[in-house]
Amino acid sequence: MAEINIKKYFEKKAVLVNKALDNYLPSEKDYPPVIHTALRYSVLNGGKRFRPILAIATAEMLGGSVKDVLPCACAIELIHCYSLVHDDLPCMDNDDFRRGRPTTHRQFGEPTAILAGNALVTVAFEIMCNSSSKTSRQNGRLHKVMVEIGIAAGMQGMVVGQAADLESENKNISKEMLAYIHAHKTGALIMSSVRVGALVSHATPNQLKRLTDYGKKLGLLFQITDDILDIESTQEKRGKKIGGDIERGKATYPKLHGMKKAKQLVTDLVKGCYKDLKPFGKKADTLKAIVDYIAQRRA
Ligand code: GRG
């Protein structure tokens, strides 16, 4: 196990990310106030900031600067927030609570929640475009990062994963289909967070390959622990309803593989992540601690 106070690390980096998000988002006083208020409500509400922190930790490991990765890390978080706002809508998962308070459509109505989700995606790409420095333009780094995020959020990632997930509700799906859904719906953006940290920090092709493998496993680990927590945690700890997967007839790892096998997979994925990080030596201690943090999380 990595000897890093990962809770403290997350707390410290979350302050940085929250401050940047606060600065990036338009003021609630802008016209018309309701959409601006809804946007800020959907973002500045106590998320763990797992994805941006993952991008930052990867960049730091490779000697990159937080300043360079922060705009892209925040863009990833905004896209994640959009996915939650839309996923909570009555036409999707129909959830009333998110991050411990009413979901955006519950607070502002469906039309505003849809618009807020749309705006979060466009603002994310606007932030990345505006972050372009002369050097990043010259070496095409920012272009690569933006393509990476577009792919992960869209038709090779989150959107197709969500579509397959909706399509599979109340059906007996195969373990392969479940793996497809998890890898695309949740895994793609997590893997991309690692890759974005690496791309911004000039990773070599070999390093990028290792980190891509790590990110892929971490994404699956995140989703399997999410499936387990949907059964074993509490609404108080998670800030949202528990048992929603079963209620909606969703296939999950505990449902298809059994709880014992699901927990065994968590252990195997932790070992796999550690193996991927081996060539980075001690520099990878934070990324290793993040693996432990996800495997052991209770919320
Ligand atoms: C609407 C295109 C579209 C996609 C939605 C991500 C997603 C796809 C739906 C969310 C459904 C869900 C709860 C999946 C489980 C994994 C997950 C994304 C959990 C929430 O992420 P956390 O735990 O949340 O990082 P916080 O609130 O800490 O940011």
C-alpha cells in the first residue's frame, strides 16, 4: 500500500480545482440569472473532483505543472457534472438527490437542467480553447487533449455507454456487454483524465501506454466499487439514493458476477494498476494511493 495521506491530498487539490471552477463559471448575476445560477448549482456543490485530481496527479508525477493541466482538468470536471445533471433527468435515471441536495431539474425544472447540461459541455471546450498558450499551440498538445476529451465524452465514450446502458435496462445482458457499458459510460472519462495529465506533461509513447492501461483499470475499478456501494452504502454517505441500480433493472457487477466475485475483481484490478505503475517507481506513489482510495471508498 502506498504511504501517502491521500485524503489530505484530495482535500488540498479539491480547493484548487473548486477555486478555478468558481472563476471559470459566469456570475449568477449575469442575464438571465436562472441559467447561470443553475450552472453554478450543478458544479459548485461538493463533488469529490476525482477526475481533475487524477489528471493533476498524473501531470505532477511526470514533472508537469499544475498550472498547465488545470484548465483541462476543470473542463473534464464540467463534462462530468453535465453527465450527472442529464443522467438524473426523469427521462434517464430520474433521481431526486445528487451530492446531498436536490438534483438540478428538481431545483430549477427540466428545461433549465437540460440547458445547464448543454452549457457545461460548451463552457468546458471554451475554457480549453482559451487556455491555449503559444507553446501548446505550436506543439499541438492542446489539440490532442481536446480531441481526447471529445472522444471520451462522446461517441466512443460516455454517450454510447449511456445509450447502451439505457438499451439494456430490464434485460438479461452478457458479462461482455456489461464490461462494454462500464468501460464507455464511466471508464472512458476516467481513463482520459489520466491521459490528459500525461499528454499535457509530455509523456513518452511508452509512458502513455502504461498510463492508459492504468487508467482503463482504474475506470473499471471505480465503476465496480460504485456498483458495490449502491448495495452496501447509505444515502447519508453517498448523497444520493441507494439501490437505484436494482430498482431500475440495471445490470451490475454484483448482479452478474455475484458480490464475492465483484470484490475479488476489485482486488485483482488494484494489483493490475500497481503493476502498470511499476516502471514509474516511487514517483507513482500518489497514483497508487488513488487506487487504494477508490478500492476502499465508502462514498
Ligand atoms: C448523460 C451522456 C450521459 C451520460 C451519463 C456518468 C454517467 C453517464 C452517468 C452517471 C451514472 C452514475 C451514477 C454512474 C456511476 C459512476 C459515476 C459516474 C458516479 C458519480 O461520479 P463520482 O462518484 O461523483 O465521481 P462526484 O459527485 O463525487 O463527482
